[in-house]
Amino acid sequence: VINAREKRVHINTSDIIYIEADGHYLKIVTLDGEYKLKGKIKEFQTQLNNNNIIQVHRSYLVNLDFVYDVNTKYIILRNKKEINIGKTYKKKFKNNYQDYLLYGSL
């Protein structure tokens, strides 16, 4: 449950496609739409109860369930959104994504 624009919204973490940090706000993109709320990406990630949502860039968390394709610089999600893979997150993302592909979840 999040407080987005003065209303409480229940979001299943399995419906989250990605989360983008934008200044002091987070944009949560889900199957049902987008929600904006005040917060920090690290704090929000610790509150999530979904290991498949991982940080891939200073400003992005992605849900591995929605990854369509990966190359050396970008993650392409099923909604066609391209997200840069940050240098500091590249190795961890690669390991997590390999585990995800092998075992179906983290």
C-alpha cells in the first residue's frame, strides 16, 4: 500500500514493471498504470517483498519478470522501455539475471 498523490493505492509487487527515481519522487510503473510518490529508491526497495525487483542503475529498479531482452548497456522491458545498466550494478545484475533464468526467481 502506497500513498500516491493523496490517495492510498494497493499495488501487488508482482505487477510492478519498474521504479524510477526522479529527484525526491519515485515513479512506480505497473501493469495498471503509473504512480508517483515521495521517497528514496533504497528505502523503497527494502520495503518491497519481492526479490525479483533489483536495482540496475542509480535511478532504476526493475522487475526481472518483465525483462524482454538484455545487451551490454541496456535492459529492454516488455513494455519496450530501455533502461541503462549502471556500471556499478552491471556485475550484480548479470549474476542475478542468470540465477533468475536458471531458477525462475531469486
